[in-house]
Amino acid sequence: MKRNKYILLGAIVAGLGLGTTSCSDYLNVDRYFRDQQSLERIFSDKDYTLQWLSFCYSRLQGDNLDIGHSKSCPTNFSDDRVFNEEGNRFAAFKRGEYGDGYSYSDLYKNSWTWSYEGIYQASILLNELHENPDFTPEEITDVRGQARFLRAYFYWLLLRKYGPVPILPPEGADYTKSYDELAYPRNTYDEVVEFITSELEIAATELFEKRDNLNVARPTKGSALAVRAKVLVYAASPLANGNTEMSDFVNKDGKQLISQEYSEEKWAKAAAAARDMIEYAEASGLYKLYTFEKRPVSTDEAYPVTINPPHHDEYSTKDFPDGWRNIDPFESYRSIFNGELYANENPELLFTRGTNADNNDLKTDNGMADYVKHQLPSTYGGWNVHGATLKQCEAYDMADGTPFDKGNYAKYKGVFTNDENKADHPYDHLRNDVWWGYANREPRFYASIAFNGAVWHGLSIKDEGGTNERNKQVWYYRGASDGRINGTVNWCITGIGIMKYVNPYDCNKWGGSIYQKVDPALRYADILLMYAEALNNISEGMHYQIASWDGSQTYDIWRDIEQMRRGVKPVRMRAGVPDYSDADYKDPKKFFERMVHERQVEFFSENQRYYDLRRWKIAEEHEGEQIYGCNTLMNEEYRDMFYMPVRVPNLQTSFSRKQYFWPISFDELKRNKNLTQAPGWHDYD
């Protein structure tokens, strides 16, 4: 087991060659930024220039994180995850009680301000950085590409969360004015998309193609092409494409901000953008789905022998990506997230913020390590407050790819794994006394869900008092050490824990430690599935001629089933489950349903589900449902009853139209008299 090293985004200053100068030291040179003459001085000095850029990166932290615990990233909790911190906060979040006027109005407010600070800072760099004796021409081009990417990415974060937002003039703004004085109305959704994508096309010509491990949190050409594809998929989706239910989302002059007429061509452009990324990945060899080779022998329970999926005449006999004969689907998926890989060894990683580590100078929230502590059971020094919903647990298929049958709750009553029935669950490594409903599930289930009786390994334990606690089953029964306990919030309220991002070595007590790991802000699997989704939305018989991002070729975009399969099949093969049937591919409605399910499973706990449900305009259907889990009132004596689905107590969920977009704070509305509030939220006026 190797010890990995990762760049810490909070410490990216060091990665940018800034020596011991911290971001707080950098902010102290603010006096040089107050007049235009100072800008020439700053951008003629390499250290000052890189310090300026490092501040832009710092604004990707805090409320702008994609993966994090509930205080920094509440959108990572949809109908698939819950948190049990601070009493009623999750219920309030699910009801849309955030923003001004609600109990938790002091939370989640930095993303707007921080994004515009990053945009403002990046724009100045782009306007002022020219030839410089301290940089090579290639370095200047790359630094400009980084700033351009960051500016576009901040706009993407704003667009995804708040909907249409103001575009600050990229050139010609009076930068002697403060951010508070730059008051602009919202641009339309399509205008923001056009600005982001055009900037990313330029950035793709400026950025380096590859980064070393110390610079893994800096974008590449592939990052720019990938984000461009994602933005165009969102622009084509029902929330922003012909959404007449948002006809009242307007500026103060009545300008409509969401397109009222549906355009199928937007899906063709999105498909072409995803195709750009796929073609580039295959031609460069820089990006692909990560796979782990079969492990035929093992003496370590934490790194078990590869389990072959149920035999399939086609896929069991072919190597990846045509089949799964040569790979370990479980380890292939698990290793992407749990720190087993150096970040620059992971060919699937398109963009990351690094480890999201805490930076005291910037006073940002802890990131990945802190996130894992929220999932770890109390037995291993965790806070035991993040859990999966029953809906998410049921979303994972059986080992042969067939759906989990809810009738199994009655069918499996009283059936648990034991010495006598081991041969009946050959597709897992379950120990005894695990409920049969958790047996013979697909590999992604075991890499993601910490079901009752799952084994937590804690291999980093050093202290003598904990050496016997390695490789231990953890139970969520009432009265168990990690089960329901009155008078504390440190228990999993659904009775279903989360294993994703947890490394076998992770432990927060007995001298143990949490493995460093990077956030998967954007993965190649996302591009592949979005490509198939976009093609599915092209009407039968329609063809669109769409130029590639650099104009070097023209794609004939149509509902090509083989191209759709090009996107879906590799993801399914890596997961060790069969590809969709021909009937699924031929039926657009059925294929969409399969895609909703696939993304729910593949991107669990990656801050995708929340936004997917909204862009598809099916959030009311899914997030309006009540949250169910196990019956955590049951102790082990009544273990049969523990697995009967119950609604999570004191958690009434609802969904209203206002929750499609995030509210702008009163402070921002007061500063900018030209801003309008998103529909349904209270306006300052």
C-alpha cells in the first residue's frame, strides 16, 4: 500500500512557486493594487503575478466546493444522502428554508461573493499580463489560460446554482472601483453559456495538456473541453431550454432570462462538445476510464480477490472496454475515490480542487479528509452523521444487472448470511449475519454503501489499544456502538452508512489517520454518459452538422445508437454489469429512464444528483418524496424488523419551484440595484 502525495488547493501557492509567501501575505500587498500604475509593477513580477493567480484558486474553496460536508456543500445531499448534524438543519434544507429570513440564513452565502471575487481577479490578470522577462512565452500563455479557465469556471458554478447571472465586462471595466460598485443586471442563461463556452475554447488553446502531481489542481486543455461540454448539456436540458414555467424569471426591465422556445439543436451542440472531448481523449491518450486489473490472489480482507460478475456469454469473454474479463469492477470503481491513486495517475480525472484541505489563512472549511470523518462510524473516531437513503440503497442493481426487487423485504425476512449459505451469495465478500438483501449486489454497491454489518478496516491503527479493532463489522442496530443513541446526533439516521471515499486505512483514533484523496469535480465517465444523453434527445430522422470546437472538422449529429453505446457501454463494463438492451437504446423515453438511474448510481455522492434532477425538471417528483431508511429503533434482538422500510422520523420533505435556483442574499440585492431575485424567493424590495 503506497503513501500518496497530493497538492493541497489551499496550499497551491507552493505549487505555483511562491516559496513561503502565504495568501494572507499576498493580500497585504493590496496597497499596490489601488491604482493602475501598481498593476504594471505587479504583472512585471513573476511572484506577484502567481500570487494574484493563487487568490483566484482560493475562491474555489468553501461554499464553492463540489465535494464536502453539509456546511460547505449542501447540494451534495439530494434524495440520495442525508446528514444528521445540528438537529433540524437537513429537514430545513429539504424544505427550502435557506437564505435570508430562515433559521440558517448565515450558512451557504459565500459562493456568490467568492465567485465574483475570483472573476474580478482573473479579469484583471487577463487584461494586464503581457510579455514578461520573468516568464517564458509558454508560461505566460498557460497562466493566462488558467485565469481564463477559472473565470469561466466561476461563471459555471454561478450558472449551475443561481441560474442566469450578471457577466462583468471582460475588458474595459473600471477596475479602480470595488466589487460592490460594479452593479450589473443578470444576463440571460444563453448569454452566460455563450460567454463561458467561448472562453473555454480559447483556454483550450492556452492551457498545458498535462500537469505533474504537484500541479494537479490546475486545469488542462482537457479540463476546458470537458467543462465546455457539461455547460452545453445543461443549456440543452429542460430547465433552461424552452422552460415556459420560468417565464417570470426576468430583469427589472422585463427581459426574460430563460429561453421560452425549445431548441433541439442545443442537444446537438452538446453532443458535439462531448464528442470533442471523447475524440481528444482517445487521440491524446491522456483520459480514459480507470480500471484495475484482476486480483487473482489476496491475503488481505481489505483488498480481496476479484469476484467475477455472473457469467455473460459476451462480456465475460472479452477484455475491457468490450467486456470485464481482465478487470476487477469493484476495485476499479473504489480506487477512483479513496486515495489509492496518485491524482495524476487517475486518467479519469478531468478537473479537481485537490484534497480541499483546510487553509488557516483563508479560513476555509475542511475538505475531503473532514468529509470522510463525517462518514466514519464512531467506532473508528468518526462523527457518524452522513448516511445514504433507502432509495439510493435500492438503486444499485443485483450482480447480474437486474433491478433490486422491493419484494425482497418480505421475501428475505429472517434470512441472513451464515456458514451454510455462503455458496448462495458468490458475488460478494459478506461476512455472517448480514441481511440477505445486501447479498449478490453489483460491485458499485459494495464500493459505496456501508450497510449494516459491513466491514470497516482501519488498517492505519497503530496504538496497542486498537490493534484488535481492524477489519471489524460495524452495526447500526439500536444499542450498538454505532447505532441510534438518544441525546446525540452522532448516529446514522437511515441506518445505512456511506463507504464511498473511505480508504481501508482510514481511521481517526488509536493513532490512525485519514488518507489524503482528491475531489472528483469532473470525471471522464460524466462526459461519456452526457454524450449518450445528448444524442438520445435528437429526434428520429434529424441530422445536425456541428463544427468541432476548433473548426477542424464537422460532426454529423443524429440519434446514432452505436455512438450512444460508445458512451454508455464502457461505464457499464467497468461496473461489471451488462450493457443496456437494444430495446432500451431504441426507445428515447426508456433510455432516459435508464440514464437517470445510471447517473444516480455512478455519481452517487459527487454533487451531481441535486443538479441533474433540476436540469431535467424532475426534482419535484424525486425530492418531493419522503425519505425512507431502516427502522433504527430496532435492536439486534429484533433484527428482522430493522430492515423494514420506515420514513425517517421528523423529516418531512417537500419541493417547490423556487428550489430550482438558489436565492441571492439581501446584502447582494442591496449592493446591486439592478439585480432581480430568482422566482419564489423573497426580494429585498
